[in-house]
Amino acid sequence: MKSEIKKIAVLTSGGDAPGMNAAIRAVVRSCAYHNLECVGVYRGYEGLIEGDFKTLNARSVKNLINRGGTFLKSARSKGFMTKEGRKKAYEHLKKNSIDALVVIGGDGTFTGAIVFNEEHNFPIVGLPGTIDNDINGTDNTIGYDTALNTVVEAIDKIRDTANSHNRLFLVEVMGRDAGDIALNAGIGAGAEEILIPEQDMGRERLVASLKRSKASGKSSSIVVVAEGDQIGKNIFGLAEYIRENLEEYECKVTVLGHIQRGGSPSCYDRVLASRLGVGAVDALLNGERDVMIGLVHNKVVIVDFKESLKGENKIDKDLIRVADIISV
Ligand code: F6P
């Protein structure tokens, strides 16, 4: 059956992630390949509500695959959380004869897409773009690998100074609800302790463990703290507690913050974004709607939007065990 889709819009929404540009590029070039029109929507759902659109062709996305951020810009739209906002967005799509939408973002973006679909029955396909890796149905989200490498590079530098001064460093990394960045970057950077939202370690156990490692001959220590971790929620408060209960070390805090979201995407993220972008247009042409495109065991897969948001974060218990063993 011939597809009825002739014109596709693409947008990025929520927190930006390295590789979003590569994903947009893949969608735009895929449209060009299939002789479809493509429209870029600026500032995510905000631009959809305001009709902030621009026609994109294959050359509009040149020199982009290596660039961090998103040239379409991103936003966390309050307007799209309202019925009126979503109605305006739908009217702009119809007025511009757009047949389908590709949204690149995280859980908030997908939640918006599900509600929009329920109200207006508009074909949408999602691509998982967030450094947090907290989307089900894909092994990695776009931007996660780059963020991991950024964090590991930063902690390597912190380790140099921690070691020179025999200090304990608490390093806060992003991950409001997910410990993936903390756990994987923590292992990669050789952290002594890793605090994640999925597992509450407790302050007493943390201090006891740091005392043990000091007694075993370690002269400095790195503790990676996910921003959503329960005991690390206020990392400066945690540092105070450690100072009061662990005299063995001088304790310092580094909050890595938004450097984790920036920078040129890794090769892994560029390839992932390219595969998923092509997969999104393929899926729409094959009549798929209300789905996310992911990568599982190195194969492009189609996942129901609701499944992608389901349940607990997929933290790997085996990784926690590995982290415990290699930090003795
Ligand atoms: O969703 C990605 C993320 O990086 C979270 O880990 C972090 O809590 C949040 O974005 C910060 O977002 P913003 O700077 O947009 O408020």
C-alpha cells in the first residue's frame, strides 16, 4: 500500500542531548531520500503551538553531525500541557499540511506525544534523546554515551587533584530519576562509591565503607553521586555529614552540571542517532504510529510509546555488583 505521508515535521524537546542534531539530520535526509517534504519545528512543542516552522532540505542539515546541542533548539513547554495549547499545535500542523511528526526527546516529550495522539489522532514517532538513558525499549538513548565520556574525562581530572592532596571528592552527576550516568561513569572512572536513586545506601554505610577503604591503604577517594540520589539530594549537606563523621579525609564537592549535556557527540551517538532517524521515517512510511524507535542488541526496534515509559528504570544489578567488587 502506498503511504499517505507526504510531509513530516521534526522537533527536539526537553533537555538537549549530544546527537540530537545527528538525529534531525537523519530524519531530514531520509525524507529527501524518499521524496517527502520535511519541516523543522523550533523550540519543541512551544514552536508547534506558535507555528514556528521552517522547511528543511538535505543541504539544510550540512555540517551538523558533529555538533552538540540542537539547532532546532529545545524547550520544556508549559503550553503543551494544556488542551488549548495542544489544539493550537494541531491547527498549525493541519494548516501546514503536515501528515506526521517525529519528536526527539525524553520521557516528558513522549508523555506529551501520547496525550496529543489521544486527543488528535495525529501520527507521531519518537526518538529517545536524553543523556539520562531512562527510557525503556532501547539499550541506549541518544546523548548518553557522550555524556558518559564527558563525565569520565572530568572525573579523571578530579582524581589527579584528589590524589595529590589525599582528598575525598563528592562528584555530582546528572540523572534526576536515573542512576545510569552515575553507575556507568563511576565504574569507568574507578569511583570508590556510587550513589544512585535506585538504591538507598544510607549515610552511615557510606561513611563506614569510606573508613574501610582508607584503612585498606587508599589515600584519596571519589564518590559519584547521581543528582536524584536520596542521601545525596543535597550534596553539600552530605559533605557536611561526612566532614563531621570522617576525619580521615578532607572532603570537597564538585557539581559537574550542564557540561554533561554539551559537546560534540561521540561516534556511538552519531551512529545511533542516524540509525534511529532513518528508522523513524521508515516506520511512518510503513504505517506505524504512536511508537518509539529504539536499538536493542544492535537492532533497530519499534516500541509502543507507553511501553517506553513503563515501570522502573532498567538499572543493571550486575553493574552494581561489579562496582562493589572492583572498588575494594
Ligand atoms: O533530562 C535530562 C537532565 O539532564 C536531567 O538529568 C537533569 O535533572 C535535567 O535535565 C536538568 O534540566 P534543565 O537544565 O533543563 O532544568
